[in-house]
Amino acid sequence: MMTTRGTFATAALAGLLSLGLSGCGDSTDTAGGTGPATTTTTTAAADPKTALASSTKAMKEGNYAFGVDGPGAVVTGLVHLPSKSAKLAIDASAESFTMKLEFVITNPNRWVRMSSNGKSMLSKGAPGDTWFHVDTTKLKKGSDLDLDLSKPDVIDVGALLAAASDAKGDSKTITGTIDGTKVKSPDGFLDNDTLEGMGAGAAKLPYTAKLDDKGRLTELVIDAPASEASQTPAGKWTFTVTGYGEQAALTKPTGKVKELPSGSYAMLNA
């Protein structure tokens, strides 16, 4: 799957703050467009529980844009499984520190840029808009850049909905609670570690799901308590899915593109 981890933004910030900004010694990416309209058509179900269970079927085509807006971090991206390409951008903040981390993947290649205050965090002296090509043979198995697009639901909302204890409403707006203790999502943004850190509060997480006219999930909002494990404050987690069947294959970023310095792999593999 596309391993992203619910605690990734927080962990990245903590790690980079401890390392400092010393680092070691083309700027816009292509997206959107119109791809083949092969997205699975989901018929809206009358029963809210059935509708909820069917709402992520169209994501199996792996052709959509997504967003995750959670406490401390905002994520945007898209996946185009037919071409095995994807992109991801994380804007994170902690106290007075801000960071932007971006990936572009066109398997087997991938590029990354990480910046703070207009400066690259991957190479000393490099501008913040510099992309770095990653040598995947130097990536540690299981590291945050060891990304696999074999699972279409890259934000793992299916795992969250599968743990819904109840579902009320109609085929467009569904509400209820999610039992976070039953969620099986080791690599999602709202992952098992984050949920376990919520303690007893994870057992009843209020949610609101919105579906489009074809019964496809467009938004999932979960109201969650703080998690000690990931140092994530209480707040709402909003997952959005848009542009079903409308994405196009990504290509190499343009602008400033360099090879990732050898010393940066230690930080990315940590």
C-alpha cells in the first residue's frame, strides 16, 4: 500500500527539529487532467449502513484526488493507479515551526522536496522549491519513502468505515460512531498507534460521511480526542475524495531537480 502513517507529519517534525536544518552536503508538478472514465459506478443504497459499506468501492479503481485535514497537518494528493503514479503534499506545523513535504511518484522513480521558511531541509543552501530525485535502492524497507501503490485506498478510509458501530441518515449524509479500537489501519493517516493513544475515547468517535449521487464517498469527518502516543491534539479529522476517474498520469517534476545528496538518506530512513 502507500505507506503514509497517521503520525507521519508529527514524527517528521519531531525528527527534523532534533536534527536541525543543516541537512547535508523543475518546481511545479503535473496533475489533474482527464483520464479514462473507468471509475466503478456505485449505486446509492437506501439503507445508510449498506450505503456506507459501498461508498469506497469506486476507490478500488485508484483514480481520484484526496485530502486529509487533521490536527497539526494538512495533506493533499492524488493517485493514478493505471500509471502507478501519485503525489502527496503535507503541510505541518508545531509551535512556531512549519514544514512542507512533497512527493511525486512515477514508479519506479520518485522525487521529494522538503522545505521550511523557503529553504530546503534536504540539502544545505538549496532553495525550498528544489526537487530531489530519490535512488530507491538506498531506501530502507519500511521507511516513510518506501511507498507501494498496490492498495488503491491510499488514505485507508475503508478501514475507518469498516469499524462504524452504527449508521443513521440517508444515502447522502450518514452519521454515527466509529469504534477506533476495531480499526485495522497500521499505515493510514489516522492509524492504530494514534487511535490507541486516545485511550477509552477511541471507542466512540462521532463521524459524518457524505456521499455523492452515485453513492461514492466524498467526505468523512471524524471528531477525535487527543492522542498521547502521537502527541496529536484533539480535533476533527476531515478526509475528502474528489475527481473520481478524472486524474492523469504524473510525470517528472519540472524546474529545479537534483539528485538527493547521499547524506540525506539517513534522515529519510530514520
